[in-house]
Amino acid sequence: MAVIDVKPLLTRLTGDEKHAPSAYSTLDVLQVLYDRVLRVDPRRPDDPDRDRFLLSKGHGPAAYYAVLAAKGFFPQEWLDDLGGADSPLGHHPDRLRVPGVEISSGSLGHGLGLGVGTALGLRAQGRMEPRVYVLLGDAELDEGSNHEAIAYAGATGLDAITAVVIDNQSASHGWPGGIASRFAVHGWTAVTVDGRDHEAIAAGLAEAREGAPHVVVARVESKES
């Protein structure tokens, strides 16, 4: 699929419900994933051998909607009615209404556990090619469910899953050695990159290795800046 400038599409989504800081913090990672990494096809959104992308950071889906529209999953005109009474684009993404969306999200702390379950399901079906990518915010890691998912995926060598954590310094609690070490201590391969540098993001995603889950920590400007 061709690379498309997504920012003009993002500006079509208006209103405070867009959660602009959350949307813009994810934009570069989303573009790299959909331009260079994910094996998905808007003509076959339910292809059983597709890669799965799960937006756990579901409070600000505007950038996600803009990227999906740019890639042809739904008409760009939908972007002009975010949260409207008859619009499929809600303040949180709905997998039943928006083509290309794998999970309904917005409640923090659920995405990584769902990603682990998805990867296990694919393994049980004998589907070894699809990969599962989960995009999280750094504040979500305060939720215990994410810690359980991190520990389980590492212990089982669940190498079909890659997590991307957007680090905009919004977490209430830290972790000794930083976010990457939180995953690495449980057997994940981990890399920290500039979350605005597309080449660095792509290179970080490519560092996934057989036998272990992988995490890319994408640092962006502080939410308060």
C-alpha cells in the first residue's frame, strides 16, 4: 500500500473528544506499522492469515481512524463525523462497526492480555505466520493485568507478539531501569527508540527474534509539554 500523508486527514476529526495529545503521540508509530510492517489488506480485512493490530491505547483513536481511512479500510468522509449520532467512529473504536479494527478498546490495561490470547489462539490453530502487534501507552503499565501479560508471554516464549509502548511520561509509577527493563526482566527482547523517527521505529520493530516476545518503547514529547 502506498504511503499517504495522514496529518490532513487527522485534522478533519474535530472536538475535544479527539484527545489530541493521545492521538498525535501515536501517529508516527501507526504510520510505520501500516506503511511498512503490517500484512493487512483493506480488501480482505478478515483474512485469517493477516497480522493483527490491537490498539490498547484506545482513549485517543483519532490517529488510528485517520490511518485506517488513508489505507482504504473505510471512506475518508467518515472522519467528518467523529462521535456523531449515526457515525461508526465512536470516542473509542468499536470492532463491530469499524472495518480493520480488531478489538473494541478504551478501558486501559486490557490490550496486551488480549494480544497474548490472540497469539495463543493463532498458535493453537497452527497459524505461525501472522504476528500480533499491540500499541500501549506508558500509563497503562500501571495496571496489574499488563504485568501478568508481560510475565506470561515471556515465560512461554510467545514470539508472535510485539508490543509498542508510547512513552510520553504520563505514568504515575515508574520501574527500575525504565520501561524496557520491565519487559526484559521477563525474557522479552526490548529496544527504546525515538517515537518520531520513522527509520528508528522500523528498525526497532525489525529487532524481534525467534523464541521471545518483543517490545519497542517509543519515546515522544511529554504529554504536559
